[in-house]
Amino acid sequence: MMKNRFKTWSSLRGRLSVLVLLTVLTACSKDADTDNDSEDKTDVIDVVDETDDIDDTDDTDETDETEGGSDSPCTDVANYIFKEKNGLVNVEFENAQFPDGWVLKSDGDSFTGKGYMVWEGDQYLGNPGNGKTSFKIEIKNTGTYRFLWKSAVKSGNSGSDHNDTWLRFNDADDFYAQKDDSIVYPKDTGKTPHPEGASKDGWFKIYRSGSNLDFKWQSSTFDNKGHNIYVVFEKAGVYTMEISARSSGHGIDRFVLFNDAMAQADAISDDANLSETRCN
């Protein structure tokens, strides 16, 4: 009887040992799974963080490229494009790249800006295309613009000598001069009639007159019957205004182009804002 009880107890104890061992193994397996889950989650978080950093860097680079575009301020006058605003282009004449023969001067007190440019080379009375410079002009408000510059006679004492320079708008839709009902065009453009006096290859001779030799606003062509100067821009875009030396001693300080939305007095005022620039 005692032997049977002992065998029963031994068998029961063995079963209990196996059960305890299985319980321990199961618990260990769950702990291992839990640890593995934690490592996986940490790896995922790290990947997300690295991706976010890359995106932020790319966004910054794109912004920098935009800020460095063609609308950045210019430091080289050779690349200036002068921007028309509200029907006005207003430019200091010295803001261009000039060949030898043109000299920047600042005597007197009738000029604006850093000074004025005067041609001191040979005279080219019938031969435009020498001592050339140009200005790039961006037009947004299309239409007809009147041209004027502020100039002075800086050589001699006659208002009819040393008083003119060549002007051309070769890529504009029209370039003409008008006085009342009389309209004239530069020679060699295929358009007629032509002004009395010098003209060639699409160039107008632009003069000032009168006994007052100091700086004043006047731009005329057609000898002894001064016609005002007009330029037509039918499409928005960038156009080129060309200057060519003619008379030595003709000094130019500033020029404007203005349309019907701008009164002449406002366009030539010393208080008028100068045209902003962008890079070519």
C-alpha cells in the first residue's frame, strides 16, 4: 500500500516538474519576442528621421536657387536691363558701358546722378555707328512712348553746334518723329517720308537748340522744324536703345521714355523714381 502511494507521488512530482519547465520556457520565449519588437520599432523611427532630414535639405537648396535667379540686383552695368514701370523708363545716362571717347564729367550743378557723359572723340556728322553704346529696356505696358533726354552743349558758345547725338531703336515696332500732322521716319528703314537733315541706317540725329547751353530737356529731329521722337512697343519684352556719337562736346545727363499714362512734367521731374534694374 505504501509502495503504491510512493509511486503515485513520484509520478505526480515528475509531471509537475515538466509543467514548471514548460512554463519557464514559454515565459522566456515571450520576453525574447518583446525584446525583438522593441528593436524593430527603434529601427523604423531612425529611418523616418533620416528621410525627414533629407527632405528638409532639398527644400532649402531649391529656395536658394530661386533667390539667385535673373531678378537678383546687378553690379555690372553691361548687364543692366532697365524696367519700365507705370509707363515710365527713367535712366541716368552714365549707367552703361561706354567705349573710349565718352567721358564722365561732374562739373556744374545742373546734372543728376554721378555726372553726365560727353563725347570728346572725332565728329561723325554723316556716319552713325561709331562710339556706340546701348541700353536694354524691359517694357510691360505696351504702346507708344515719347523719348526725351536732358543734354547740354559743352563745347563752344553756339546752341546749334556740338548739340546732337545719334539714336536708334532697331527692334521696336516703330520709331518715328512727329510735329502736328507731319510724321517722318529714319532713312533706310523702308518707310517714308524722311526728315530734313542727317539720317542713315535707321538712325535719327537727335538735337537740342536755343541759346541756353546748359542742361535742358529737349530731343528733336528735322532741321529747323523740330519733330518730337516716338517709339512703339507692341509686345511686352526687352528692347535695345542704341546710341552713337555724332557731335563732340554734346553732354547727356539722363533720358526718359513715357507713355500717355504719364505727364511729361512728372516723367522729367528730379523727384521721379529711377527705373529699377535686373540682370541680363
